Amino acid sequence: MLTPVTDPDGAPFWQYAAQGELRVQACADCGELRFPPRPCCPHCRSFDTEWHLTDGRGRVWSYAVPHPPLLPDYAAQAPYNVVVVELEEAPRIRLVGNLVSEAGAALNSLDPHRVRIGARVHAVFSDGLVQWMLS
Ligand SMILES: [Zn+2]
């Protein structure tokens, strides 16, 4: 399993995920939500940032089913899905992850044939990582 590589801008995202919260940056001046984390608001150029608690609900915007050749640890789990989820409350925010059968389940725990663009999903958390489940 890959572990997050954090930087000063993105570290809070992972800290909140470890608490079971899906938060994204919000501009403290204009309220614009943004992801991935970065120091400056692309809307008003403010450097004042808050972390907005989302409800963790989204839709599958796109997905892929990787097949070998893959790195050995991933080849052993293929086929599995990689989804791009757009948040319901901020559709311009899209997060990459995996759709699983339950929190903490393996990458290949959900039959890739069950993944559909537009499917409603919600975030689940395991070992500080964000995963997605069908709603
Ligand atoms: Zn702003």
C-alpha cells in the first residue's frame, strides 16, 4: 500500500483523514473551495486558508481498471479500479482514489464491472487513507 507523501500545504488533509474527516481547503476571504491543497486562492489570490469539512459525498466522474504490466504489489491485485470522484458540494473538486467494498478493504474488493460513471459514492477512511464506497 502506498503511504501519503505530505508537504506543508497538504499535511492537514491527511491529518483530518486520519480523524475520519474529508476536508478541503477553503479561502478564508472569498470562501472558494480548492483541491489539491496549495498556498494561494486561485480566485482572489488570498493566502488565508481554512479547512472545510465536506459531507464526503460525490459521484464517479471517471475511472480506469489498470491491468499488468504494473508494479508487482499492484499486479497481484489487478484488476482493480481507480476512480476520479467529483464532490457533490463542489463538483470542480475531483479526487483520485479507489472504490472498495468496505473501509479498509483491498483495492480489488469491488468487482470493476460494478463501477459506473455518475454512480453516487461516499468517502470512507482506513489507516489515514481516504477510500470510496458505493452509496
Ligand atoms: Zn479567495
